[in-house]
Amino acid sequence: MPDDLFTTMTERYRSGNLPWADELPPPEIIALCEALPPGRALDLGCGLARSCIYLAQRGWQCEGVDFVPEAIAQARERVIAAGAADRVTLHVGSVLALDQLEPPFDLAIDIGCLHAQPKEAVPVYVAQLRRLLRPGGTFVLFAHLRDEADADEQRWTTLSTLEEGFRDGFIVDRMLRGTTRMADATWASVWMWMKRS
């Protein structure tokens, strides 16, 4: 993970400048929780663990990973306050190095983590996920998108990078493209629902 991203994210958690600090996860995760029976879930780039907490309160056993120690420290406080400490385990670490986690998981989610990784990291990320998610398991991804033609832009990811990266070992069930607004910024974005083949 680039040092500048680590520094930026650490400063955001310390300052409380977190547009994603809602108590509840996005509606897409809430709907998913209603549709699936409880099992074992993995949140990649879990931040403040809002998805982990929501799932745990509905019977899931959850593990979350984030590379920012300050995020995990705040997430642990939230987990304890929510009474979910017996169902949520949090790890400080990179989503590209998950050897400490044991499969199988029934569900994996990523709300805005993979899109911050460099393109060359995508195969490593996918290999980790393929190892951890059981065949038939569900993966839900949210990502900000940049224009395919903007080859020099390094921020966010492209739809073709995602489609190519998950071609081996995953089947895309559904994809929903849209626009995300945070404060004064607007980005193209996508939700992808996949099954581990």
C-alpha cells in the first residue's frame, strides 16, 4: 500500500473526516443480509466495521481487515459498544496478505477497498479471495470507477480491470453502475455481486 494513502487514511480517521462513518452499512449490504442465511463473513477494508456489526447482530460470524490501525482501534470500540465482540474479529493488515485467515467464508464484501489498490495488485487480491471464499460463496464489491480512456489516471479503477481480474474463479451475477456523491465530489461507481465458482 502506498505510504501516501496510508498517511492520508490515518489522518482521516484521527480527524474524524469520514464520510463513510454511518452507523448502518449501505442498503445493498442490508438487502444481502436479508436474502442470505447467516454464516461466516469477511469484510475487506472494513473501516469502522459497520458491515461486520450489522451482520453479527443478525447471526453472522464476521472477520474484518483494514490496513489502518486507527480504523481498527475505532472499529473495536464500536464492536464492543454494539455488544458484538463475540461475533466479530478484527485484524490490522493488508487485503493483499491474508495468510492469517482460515477458509472457508460464505460471504466476502468490499466497500471501497479494491478500487484504491494499484492495477498490478488485483491478481494478488483475487487469489487471496479465491482461497478464502468457499465455492458457491458470495462476493459483493463496491468500487469507484475512472474513465477507461484515461490511461494516466491512477485514482480508482476501471470496469475492465475488475471484469478481467475476476474472470477466473468468479461468476458475475449482477452489476449495477451508478454515481456516488460524497461532499463536493462525484464519481462513477459500480456494485458487483459475484459467486465463487
